[in-house]
Amino acid sequence: MAHIIKGIDKLQEKLGDYHDSVIAQERLRKMLPEKIEPLLLRHSLNFLEKRKNRLRIKVRKIANYIKSK
């Protein structure tokens, strides 16, 4: 049972990180080139998208681990 609780804690942490990335992307898009240089905006959005992809992979692994227990 302790392994499942630990897995759920990790899952919650990663989902929170994912949510933070989504919110950051939305805020950056609203600021569009008026307030941020377009190249910096594009790099920032790409970085956040890659972070979300890595987090999705981690979330799936953790969820599968929990499911297998």
C-alpha cells in the first residue's frame, strides 16, 4: 500500500507540473509579440511544449506502475 501512496504522490506532483506548464503557455500566448520578442516567445512556447511531453511520459509510467500494483 505504501508503494501505491508514493506513486500517487508522484503522479499528483507531475500533474501539477503539467498544469503549471499549460498555464504558462496560455499566459505567454496572451502576451504575444506586443510585450515579448517573437523569437523569445517561440522558444519559450517550444520549451514548455517539450516539458509537457516529458511530463506526459512520466505520468503514464507512474499511472501504469500504480495500476500494476
